[in-house]
Amino acid sequence: MQPELKIHFLGAAQTVTGSLYVVELGDRSLVVDCGLYQGRRADARRINRDVPKLAARADAAILTHAHIDHSGNLPTLVKRGFTGRIHCTSATADLCESMLRDAARIQVADARWLNKKRHLRGDEEIIPLYDEDDAQRALGVFVPHAYQVPFEPIPGVTARLFDAGHVLGSASVCLDIELSGFKRRLVFSGDIGRKNLPILRDPQLPPAADYVVMESTYGNRLHAPVEQMDEQLASAVDATLRRGGKVIVPSFALERTQEIVFAFNRLVQSGRLAPLAVFVDSPLAVNLTEVFRRHPECYDEAASAFDAAHGDPFGFEQLQMIESVQESKRLNDFAGPAVIISASGMCEAGRILHHLRNTIENPNNSVVIVGYQAAHTLGRRIVERRERVKIFGVERDLNAAVFVLNAFSAHADRAELLDWAEGCGEQVRQFFLVHGEVEPAQALAETLRERGRDVVIPSPGQAVALS
């Protein structure tokens, strides 16, 4: 009798954040990703705290990459009773050492700050999802793997990780399932990167699969060419410097910050930009940059060549890495024009909020958006150029110029997603589109169906049996 094979879509179904899937095979199961949902605060607290029992009871987990919307709820999973191993690439494991500890510190600090106000109102106290001890327990069960080297996360399943080209260490997951003569190949794309992005190698197609779970973040949108990346950034900086203002760059500490720093390095080296003060104000980004330096095996040829010709891609004379709170506060009084790169990338937490509070009402300044902004985040409201935005509970006028540089996106756009899907081969029985809001997922699905593909956009919590 054929064992029942199911996929449970427990997160990032018809939305972009909070990836969480469970592959169930008879009495065994496997989690793929367990990320934090990011959106309205009350919704995020509820969704992230309520890790489904099905996931907590799983026998093992595989992590596609270290971005917090894919990895950030692993400590909660362990806290809720998960006792298996968490498999990922070596670079992902190293990145998560900093990412998960930082997420724990932010949650504890945010809860402490919010509870001061809640206590005055007599409201119930907010409990952090997890603390650093919980993060350490999760990190203690990570198992690193090299790309394309087979391993067995649970009996009957052989897994391989293929370079997804999205962030350092990112992977698509190929699962070869074989039990009682039943054989199927299931692929999870993870987040798919773009060709010719600086630093990383191009995305690698996994082998031909029967079923594919695929991201659809930009299923209805085309990015500016990667080749325009440096010029877009230089133009935004030029426009701001002519006004004598500051450039504020909300940036994910992982990958995007390193890409932006590398871009400034190239622009200064080439003479396109005159030397100017560039600050990276994120202790996490500083730590993660050190991880990048430890993994040159992940670099593409261009990054390796720059390293050989000019030295460290992630360091140049005008760059200052800021770690202490005192140094961060001093940036408020920095007199001259400057670039301040700070986390979080969606402007939902961290030091970027302080910089936005201090600069966003001055029309001489600019906010440069270099990454995806999920619905209901401050970053999305800035992209939408709302007249007023709320920062630390206070409404402020959005007078600063806003530049949206989509050439910097690390996610494949519509054309690149379609190319990736076609590269999976004609034998794919079904595509499941996840990690995308409804409109882009439907746009991608419509085109794939026109090309003769069977496509499903799973609803949140849906379970699908695979034959």
C-alpha cells in the first residue's frame, strides 16, 4: 500500500513572510523552514506564538536560508517540543548564530519597552516569543551540510541542497522520497535569487522533480536590470548630496547590507562617487559581514576578482561600522552629508527607527528603499509615500524624498521565476506557489497555466496529498 504523502502549508501561504511547511510521510514528518511572520503587531504575536503541533512533533527540519522570515521561529519550534535536528548549509548555520541571538535580544528589549506602557494602562504583560537561551537550544541542534552532498534527515528521505543564489548559503531543497517501492521527488525552491547579482553565484536548478513548491514574491513584477544597480544608488546619493541632506537606507542586515557596502566600494573605487562618509549602524550587520568574509567559497567570479584586485569587498576607507549605542546616537549630530545604512529592512524594529524619526521630516534628506516591504509594515507605508507615518507611536510628516531601487532585489522577478519554473522540466506534475501575496501569485499562476502547467496556490493551513 502506498504511504500517504502530504504537504501542509502552515506559513507563507498567500503572504510573503513566516515560511513554514511540513512534509508528512506516514508516521514520519519533516519541517521545511520556520520563519517569523511580519505584519501587524497583534497578528504577528499571535501567529508566531501559535506554532502548530504538527510542526513541533516533526522528526527533523531543513532550513533553506537564514533570513528571519524563514529561520526566525526555530527557537519557538524547539521551545514547543521539537526534538529533531535542523539541517542547512554551513554558511546558513554560521549566519543563524548571530541572526537568532539578535532576534531574541530584540524581542526581549521590545517586550520590556512595551510593557512599561502596558503596565501604566493596566494591560496584560507581553511575553517575548523566546530569549537567548531558547535561541541557543535551537542552534545546538543545527547540522551543517555542503551543497549537493546527500544526507538523510528522516528514514526514507534523501535530501540535497542546491545553491539558490538568494543570500549567502541559501538553498533549494531536493527531497528524494522512497518507501515501500514508492518514489517521488519533491523540491522546495526556497527564495530564488537573480542572475548576475554581486557577491553570489547564480541560482542553480535542482534536478527534475515530480512536485515543486515555489516562491512567487515578484510574480507580477519585473525588476530593473542588475546592471543598473550601481547607477540607481549613485543617482539617489547625488540628488541628496545636492540638497546637503543625509541618505537613510533601511536594509536587511543579511545580504542587502553587504551588497550596498560592496556597491559603495565599487562606486568610490571607480570614481563615480566622491568619497563620503558611509555608516553601517547595525551590530548584527557587522557580525554577519564577518561571516561573509569566512565564506569566500560562496562568492561569484566578480566578487573574487574584486577581492584579489582591491582587497576586502566589504571594507573601504570611508566606511565606519557602528556597534555601540553611544556611537549610534552620535550619528544624530553628524554635521555633514552622510549615508546611514541600518536595520531592520522593513523598518519594523531596530536602530533604523531612530534614524527615520530624526530625518524623515526634513525634505533635504532621502530614504532609499532597497528591499521588499511586506504589507502593513512601516517600510511599505514609506514606499507608498504616505503623507504621515507612525514611528514609535507618533505620527510624523514624510517630507524626505523616497527612492525605491528595485535593481537591488535579491528575489527573482516575474521573468526570472518563469525561467526557473521552465528549467524544472516538463515532467513536473504540479507547482505550488507560496511566499507571495495573492495578486503576484495569481499572475504567475495564470502564465504557468497558459503554458500547460498544473498550478495550485495553497490557502493558509491547507494540506495537499501527493499521489
